[in-house]
Amino acid sequence: MKGYNYLMIGALVTLLVILSIFTTSLSILNPFLGIWYSSGNVNMLNEIVSIPGLSGNVNIYIDSNGIAHIYANNLHDLFLAEGYYEASQRLFEIELFGLLAMGNLSSWVGAKALSSDIAMHLIGIPQNAIMSAQYLKHNYPTIYSYLEAFSQGVNDYINTLNYRDLPLEFKLLNVRPYYWSPDYSLAFGEYMGWSLTSGFNDELKSALLYTYFNYSEINEINPYYPHFIDGNLTVIPGDGTVNGYNLTDQGISPQYLWSLNWYQSWATGINKDEFKDLVPLMKYAILNISDPFILFPKFASNSWVITSDFSTQGPILANDPHLPLFDPSVWIPLQLIAPAFNVTGWSLVGIPGVLIGHTAYTAWGLTTPEGSSSDAYLEIVNGSQYYYNGKWYQMNEYNYTLMGRTYTVYYTNNGPLVARYKNYGISLYWSAWKEPILTVISILLLDNSTSFNDLINAAKYWVIPPQNLAIVSKHHAGIIVAGLYPLINETLPNGKSVLVVGARTPLNGTVTKYEPIGYIPFKYLPQTFDPVRGFAFAPNQPTVWINYPFPFIGGFWSSGGRAEDIYHYLEYQRSVNISDMMKLQSNVTDYWASLLTPLIIKAMVNNTNGSIQGTAFNYLRNWNFTFYQNEVAPTIYTYIVAEMVNNSIAKILNKMGLDILDIASIPYIVPDFIYIAQYDPTSIWVNGNFTNLVRQSFVKAISLLEQNLGDNISQWYWGRVHFLEIYNPLGLKALSVGPIPIFGDPHTLAVGSTPYIPTVPLPYVTIGSSLRFIASPYSSQFYGIFPGGPSESLVSAFRENQLPLWLSFKYISYSGYNYTIIAKITLEA
């Protein structure tokens, strides 16, 4: 490069620096105030900080893995210090999620977040959070004071910052931090709850299917219970009897009840012809609340517990919740210690306490149970009035302002109206707008538990979302599905009445008949303690079997593939230990692939054409159904399935205008194919001929792979088409990690989920094991890992420090003891 070019570049850089100092638009480049300063000011240092509001000093020790250990003299100071520490590591992320949940993200990012903000208010999250905050303040003042203390800690950290110290993202958006409050903590917790809530959207999508297809056709791809699942594979083993009570005790035959067509008007108050006229309304309802700026899709998780009789190390818990893999993570690892209080695990950023973790005596984990805890109601509306029980009533109104414009949410007796079409509306019933969010009480009770009974008692305060709460103590293990499930009193065609959970379609909201009349009593929530078979597991499969006293008509379960993986491992064991549980968490065998692949092979025998197809066929024939990055067969299998999906079920639905169902992203599509192949191979869903669909899909898949990966099949590694991206919540690629070749598929315990779309590479894996946790209080062994680190700073050593271990299925100790201190922060009163 010539000398004058260097001079020109130097002059340009100098000019930019000068401009950045004196102009707002380029201030981000300022070497004293801009990104350079933010990026460099990240080291964990020993420091002493004066914090108003503390009653005594608090010490925060940072260990070599980046985990914070916070010691305080009382709980108020402890939660204040937690707020301070979390803000010091994740201030931008905390505030981003707070604005998202409170429906005000457009104040930071403008009109592109407007539909997201409107959706939050239509769902009712900001309104519900404010209501719950006031309820806690008046009825549980001590709990509310901890929320306030946490908020004060966040704000105390904000008060230590000047512009130079702001995290990079604030400068990129040219915004300043706002002060945190309990409303934001509760709102983000409720938004997470909504993202894990079943019912409303499921009922609308199920109704769209019902509009165009007959009952038997729907049951092939959207059955009440997943295909091939029985009582042995439920969360709660057995026929569904809970604490001595079941359907049979009510004089109702389970076989009769589950043979009924629950889409019909006797069950919903709406006939099929009416649904045909309401297709636009149902689509509007789905779309109006399905556009969050930062998506937390409802997906899946794994958990299982082992009893003392089945273990060499006392009861054992294993849990890995599957959530969006954000960079930074939604989790932050820490230990909280005060007199008679000592808990270690993962906090959900912005919410005080440890959500998943352990004390010295107990441990707990969470997965989604999938049963309906929200419902869709069809309303008749006229302006600001709604029709109910033969009369017109004025809707309640909630007004809010975004970007200078005032919006209104209208409420019927069933909940907020989320969509209108002609003189009809769809309202959202969700227990969160009826009941205060007491889940924060449950979290703090879990954090202070010392016995199995303490864990069960904590479950009584869990409101939303219902969760499979897996619990172990030193001598006991179990699972309870904690939370509020609204009950509807249905009259069966034989005249008998039964209380059920959810529906298969929206319900008639103009009459009292289909309104919830209460919740499943705590005593009869699905639960199993110290199960006789020695284990219980809860990876989103059905929670109970068909004789359960409160039938889950709105079940919408996961396919059960991961449940099969766990069951078929544990049923052959005599005893297991922590090492076995780690191996099981790393398992990449796909149970459904082991059933579908032989059907593909059978269809393709003597029907391959040419050496490429023949070689691909041999890879499938010799495959053991594992999904490692260096294997070829997973690539061939997955693209065959993708072609099958998109050339049959997805194609049929898209022609009907039902692409909104996004069938290629639904994991139970694979067992649907297996079921159809075995019991109805001429089904419309396989274009009338399963064998022909396989053959056509095989040819298309091999051709697609050859075009994109070449003709050397030995190089068609799974890791060449299947990638992980740990992505920035703002969607900024430069602040994301990946793509990284990754293991697994939607049905493996070590999950690597992508939709079945025939593109090369596949859509990136962005949802997965957001943490892995294994706990044995009896042997005082606690291990965990998560794909990230505590810091959100781009150049911090603790931004992604645990990711390499997570990728290789290694763990670190989360015992809270015997750690190496690398920094100490003292908060002085």
C-alpha cells in the first residue's frame, strides 16, 4: 500500500474520532465514551461498593467458573445484592426482557416492535403483572419486599454508571437504562409463563383442521393421546388413578369417553358450519398474539427422577429445560446464602431467587406438561358490547399508549378480546388474568426447602405456567404437575357430567355452560412420589393415562419420543448412578427413527436407481439411529423425512390455506407417519400411498443432497447440514455465536431440533438444552452446565465460558462448596 493511502486512512480515522466526540450520531465511535470503552471495562475485579439500603455488608465471591456466591446477613440484603450482581452482568438483557414483557419495547427499537407490544397487551401480561404486584404487596408484604429489594439492587447498580460505563447495546440503540420495579420482574415471569402455556393457540389450530377434514383424518395427525403412548409412558405411571380417585369412580368408562368426538357441538357449543365462517377470525387471533419481537416458542424439556431403591447414590434428579439458546443466556448461575438459607442453581434473569437448583437437602427441576391452562372463546360482539346469556353487556376497557397513539384492549367476562371479524370475536381465558401470580412465592419456598414435604408445599403456590415439578430429597423422589388447570363441566352424550381440562376447539363464550368453574384440586393434580417402578420421567409426554378423573381433552402433548428413550434405558437397569444420568443426558439415539427407518427400507428394497441411491440406501440399512456430527445416515434420513412432510401433509394443508399450522415444525409428525404406515397406508396424509411417498421422497432427498454436498456420500456428515446458533435476542448476527456443527435431532434426549424443511443446510438449531442439571442430595453431589456464561459483555472471559463444556457433555460442580475464588465484591451498607 502506498504511503498516501496510509495518510488518508489515518486522516479518516482521526476525523471520525473528532466527529464522535462532538456529534451525537457518531458518539458510539468515541474512544473515551463509545464501544471501545464498553468492551474494555469488563474484568472481574476486587472492589468495594457503597450501596444505600443495606442493613449490613454483603460479600460476592466469583469463582473460576464465573459463578457468583452471594453471602448476606438477611434475605432483604441477599436479594438486593442479587439484583445488583445480575445487573452488573446482564443489565441490558434484563431491561430488554422487561420492556418486551411490559409491552413497551417500541420505546427502544421503534415501530418494528409495535406488533409485539400490542400482542403483550392483548394477552394481558402488563395488566396482569401490575395486578399481581398489588396483590402481593397487600397480602404477602414480606415476599413483595424481596421483589422490591431485588429491584433496588438493579437500580443501585444503574446509579453507579455514567455513559462511559454503559453496556455496548445501550450505545448501539442510543438509549439509557430505566429503573427496575417488581412489575417488570412479574411481567417477565408471566411472559415466560405464557410462552410455556398450552390451550389457546392449540385449540384454534385444531379447529382449523376440523373445519376442512373429518374426525378420523384429524385423529391420524392430531390424536387426543400421541400414537404408541400408553399408561407406562405417562409422567404418572398407571391408568390415571390419583390418590384413589379416577373416572371409573364417577361411573364413566374411560374407553367410552375417549371414543367420543370432542370436536362436535355438544362439547363446544359451536357446530362445524359455524367454524367454516370463522376461519379468518381464528387466523387473526393466532397472528395477533404470535409476533413477539423476541420469540420464546413453546417447545420441550427433559426430566426424570430415580428413587432410592433404584440408585446406588440415593434419589437422583436429572433436568434439562429446552429454551431459546440466547447469547447471553436467560439463565445466570449463582449461589445465595443467608442465615438458614442456602440455595445454588440458576436464576432467570430479572427475577429474584433460584428457579432450578438445590439446597443441601433438596433439588428440583421443571418441564412443560402441555395440558391446556388457557382456552379460546367465541364471542358475539357489537361495538363495545358483547352478548352473554341472552343480554348485551358493556365490555371493560384497558387503554395504553405506544409511540404517541392510544390503543384499547376490550374485555368480555371470558378475558381480553384478541381478534374481531364481522360480529364475532375471540377472547382469551387464562388463569393469569383471574389469579395473582403467586409463583414467586413457590420459587422462594423451593429455595428454602429442607425436606420433601417442603417441596410439595412449595408446589401449592405454583400458579402459572403449570409445570412438571421434578423433586428429590435425601430419601424421596417424585413429580407433581403443579399449577392451575381450569375445569369445564361437560355433559356427555350419555347424559353424565364430567369436569375436563381444555377443549379441541374454541368454546361458545355466549353461554355459561362452557365457562371454567374452578381448578383441579391440588390433591388430584397428576403426581407420583417414590414410584414403585423406581423412576418417573417428564419430557412433555402425557402426564396421566385415560382413567384420570379430570380428562385432559386439551392435551396437545409432545410426541413422546424422548420419553421412549428414557423408558427403554431405565426399564432394563437394576440400579443407576450419577454417571449413568450424565450418559443418558448425552444420548443422541432417536427412538422414532428406529421405527420409521425400517419402513423406509422396506419401501425402497429393490427400488434404488444408480450407485448414489444404492450407497445412500446402505447407509440407512446399517445405521444404529444415532445423531452424531460425523455420521452420514442422519443426514439421509432427515432429508427423506423432510421431503415426505413437505410433499404430503404440509402440501395438503398449505393448499387449504393452513400454512399457519407450520406442520413441518411439529415433532409428532414422525410418529404420525409411522402410525399411518402401519394402520392406514392409503391415508390422504400420504397422498393415498405410503410406499410411493417414501420412494418419491427418497429420490428427491438424494438428489438435493448430491447437488449441495457432492457425489461422495461419505462426506455427507450430519455436521455439514445441522448447525447450532446461539443467537443475540436483538437478532444481531455479529453478537451471536455460530454456526457450530451440532448433535441430535427433535427426538433425541440431547436435542438438536430443526423443522423438517428440505434446505441445505437445515434451519439452524436455536432451541435446546438451556442448562443440564443432575443432583443427588443424599450423596451431596450436584452437577450442571449451560451453554453460556454469566456476562453479556462481548469480550468478557465469562460470556460463553461454559459453552465448550456443554458442547462436549461435560459438567462442573454446582455444589456451592470448595470453589476457587478469583474476585470478591463487597457491598457496604
